[in-house]
Amino acid sequence: MLVIRNLVIALFLLSLMLLTYDSLPYIPFSVYRPVSMFPMFLASVLLLLTDFRFKKGDVFLLLFVMYSIGHSLIAAMTNGDIGSSASHIVTLLFGLSMYRVTVYVAEQARKDPDVLKGIAKSIAIGFIPPLAAGFLQLVDSFFIRSGFSGVFTGLFAEKVYLRRIQMLSGEPSWAAIHMLSGGLIMFFLYKRGFRKQLLLFVATMSLMVLSFSAYAYSVLLTALVIYVLATNKNRGKMLAVLAVCAFVVVVGVPYLIETFRISGYFTQRFQFDFNQLINNDNSFFIRTVFPAIGFLEFARHPIFGVGGGFYYTEFASLLQQHFSSGLKFTEVYDLVFNKPDAATSRNLVSKVFAEEGLIGVILFGGFLVSIFRSCGANPYSKFAFALCIALVMNFDSYAFLDFWLLFGFIRGGGFETEASRTGLPVRAPVRAKGLMPPVRPIYSEWRRKA
């Protein structure tokens, strides 16, 4: 059993080291293909040899997975497309594997400080090369502007974006996801005593700000809003943080773009002109309209949805009926007329509504509620929950590694501190008055529990 435990932990740590490599050009089986999902899946298989059991609230997730798989197979027979169903089922099982492995390792880290130390080292190994690549892209994009960084980036990502910060990820938005989720874990580790994580955290957040990613900013602001609504503790302080972040995005970022004469298609997004963006920005159109189509599909099939993996079945007709102006964009045109089965909702909430209907929404919603209850009063867990909800506004894959990583940490108690775990009062040393120092420190009980 000890050998299996160590193997599972080792595979999990390997997954953290490979976290940001999500679109290697050597294995083009999918657009989003994180290498980490393979050691995670192997670790999940090994977990079958241990006494690991799902938690009480996970029954909603298990019921959702079973319902979604069965429903998808029925839809496959109806639509004559077993391939889309198989792809859907595979992503579900990979997502479930990522979650259960993370829960298990988080539980082990809570008991064994060496496991937490291993997580800190793996996060450092996993983020130092991508951050180095990101700062190289930063210098190339805004100062040298020769495109030299693309040669190096192309070794790790199938698609290289000109004058964008994508680290070693397949898309700039995916890089933003890794920086946000990884940054939270880094900050937590720093607070747990891993002081070197502070430098890594500062570098990650600095690169995120300088990436000028509208997606990253919107996710962070959304997460802060959800966090403020979900917690009563330090609400005033968090409102102040939210106001500062909003000011930086609305005023500071446009000022930097103007001052340093930063150019690129993404700079138009900071003029905050919705009509201009929806009519001229392909990416903005897709991120806005495709989720809306998912909710239109839900309106047509409110109880069961269209079936897991079959969002595309009514996508083309609904887009031509309600959003035909988007056909001028090449990517949208191709998805409507050339590759309709490749269309996805680009939003996990929209995906669940469209494909699983009200039944799936209730089951998945029950799982989310159980996760939120697992947060308790822990601020790290609550912000991780808020971040997960915000992250899926531009992501719809059930094999979303960062999503399951943070949820697994919450469920397994990975974000717990010593005080929150034991529930004991904090003991603060009191400095004795007078010239003579005390032989041993005198302690007073802190009345408020941590």
C-alpha cells in the first residue's frame, strides 16, 4: 500500500511539473491536450488498489457522470455519431480521474509535510520554464518586435501567437488560466512557510498583468466579485481590492497601452466598445455568441438537453438564424459550413445547460454546492472556488486540469492551515515587562478561533 501511495503522489507531482504544457505539437489528437492528464489517469488507476473513497458530496458528481455517459450514448444512436459521444465520455473520465487523484494527494499533504514540500518543488519546476518563455515573449512583443521568441515557443505549442504572451501554452487565454490557478497555489504555499514561492508568485502575477489579456482580467474581477458575495470575512478589504483591480483594468491598462504604443488586435478590447468588438473581433464574437447559442439549445430541450458531445447538432442553424453577422469571420464560417462537429460552447456552464438539460444542471449544481460547503471559512478555498467558476467562462472541456486541481484541493483539505484544521485557539506570545527577561514565554489565549 505504501508503494502504491508513493507512486500516486509521484505521478501527481509529475502532473504539476507538466501543468502548462497543454498543446504540444507532437501529439495532435485534440486542440486542448494537457500532457498532465496522462500521469493523472495512471495515478487514478493505481488508486483503485488503495482504500480511497469518494466523499459524501461527490455522489452528485458520480451521478452526473453516469447520467451524462448514458445520455450521450443514446444521443449518439439518434444522431448516428458515436465518435462525438466517445470523445465526450473520454474527457469526462479524464476529468473525474484528475479530481479524485487531487483529492487523495491533498489529503496526504494535510497529514504529511513532505508531500506539501513536494508540491512546492513541483510547482516551481512546472512554472519556471514557462515564465521564462513568457518574459521572453514580453520583450519580443513590446520592445524588439522581431518574432524571435516564436521559434522557441513553437517547440512546445502547436500555435504561436504574434505579440501575445502565451508562455508555453497553446493559447494566451490558457496561459492566463495557468497563471491564475498556479498563482493562488503559490501564494498559499508562501503563507505555509515556503518563502521562495513569493518570488515565483510575484513573477507570475507581474507577467499576467503585462500580458494585457482581457480574459485574465475579466476572470480575476469575476472571481473577486464571487468571493466578496460568498464571504462575510474581510468584505470591506476585498471590496477595496476589487475596486483597485477594476481601476487598473479600466484606467491603468489603457494608459500603458497608449504610453508604450502597444499594438495588436487585443488592444481594441480595452476601449470597452461592445458593438465594435462583437462586429470586428472574431475571438470576442465566439466567446460571447457560442455560449448564448448553448442557452438557446437549452430553451429548446430544457429537460434532457441535446446530449453530451452534441452541442454542434443545432449550432449552425441557430447561428444562422440569430447571429448570421458572424459568418464574416473565417473561423465561424468554417464551423458552420465545413467543420460543424468541431463547434463547442466555449463555456462549461453553457455546455452543461445545452447538453445535459435541467437534470444535468441539478446534478452538477449539487456537486458545486457540496464543494462550496467544503470550503468552510477557509479564505483560500473560497477564492479557489470563485476562481474555478470564473475560469469556465471561456472553457468547456471536462478534462479541464486547473478546474479539477483546485476543486480537488478544496475537497481534500489541501488549502487548510494548521489552525483551521485543528480548530485550536491561536497562542500568541506576550512580551513580559521589566528589565528581567522571562525564563520561558508567557502565552495568552486568542479568543477568536482561526
